[in-house]
Amino acid sequence: MFEVTLAPAQKVLDCAPLRDPNAYAALVREIGEDGACEVRAVFWSETSARLQLFRTLSREQHHARIAREAHSLKSAAGTFGYTRLAGLALRLEKSAETLHDAELRDLLDQMDAAYATARAQEPEG
């Protein structure tokens, strides 16, 4: 399983690689090209929905759900080697209860950008 260490400073996350190119190859070896493509399609769809969901949830009322969803996103992003997105999701998971609204919006903006970059780097299919 993919492990991400919580970075003590945002600067470390900014320097994190966008993705590990070997992760998808490892998944293909495990489940085959067709299976990996199907799982990746689900990842794109679920991640897009999850990022939208984060913006609709009140941190004060839903911090536990935000943390759970961030944990799931971290794991899924790690499976495909999207290290920056996984690191940002870990940061959200660990700080969902304590982030101020402006910090949460900034983190979600960073996650949206990491997702868009990951999407742009990958071929469809």
C-alpha cells in the first residue's frame, strides 16, 4: 500500500513530485491493462465528485466526513502514484477539524489544481 508522510510545511508539498510513473505500471502487472484502465476511469469520476463534495460540506459540522473522504482520496491517489494529490489529501485528512475556512479553501484549491494536473498528464482510456 502507498504511504505518505505528513509534511510539516507547505513548501515540502510544493516540491513533491506530481506522480510516480511506476505506480500505474505496477497496477497493470497486478490486474492487467483492461482492469487498470477501468479502475483509473472510476478514480477520475470519483475524485471529481469527491473534490466537489468537499466544497459543499461545512467543516464545523462535517469534519469527520471530510477526514474520511480525504483518507479515501489519499489511498486512491496513491494507488495511481499521484503523490502531490495524495499528500494534499493526507493534509486535509489530518487537519479537517482544525483548519480555518480560508485555509480549507486554499487547500481545496491546491487539491483541485493537483487533480487537474494529474488529469492532464494521463491519456484517456
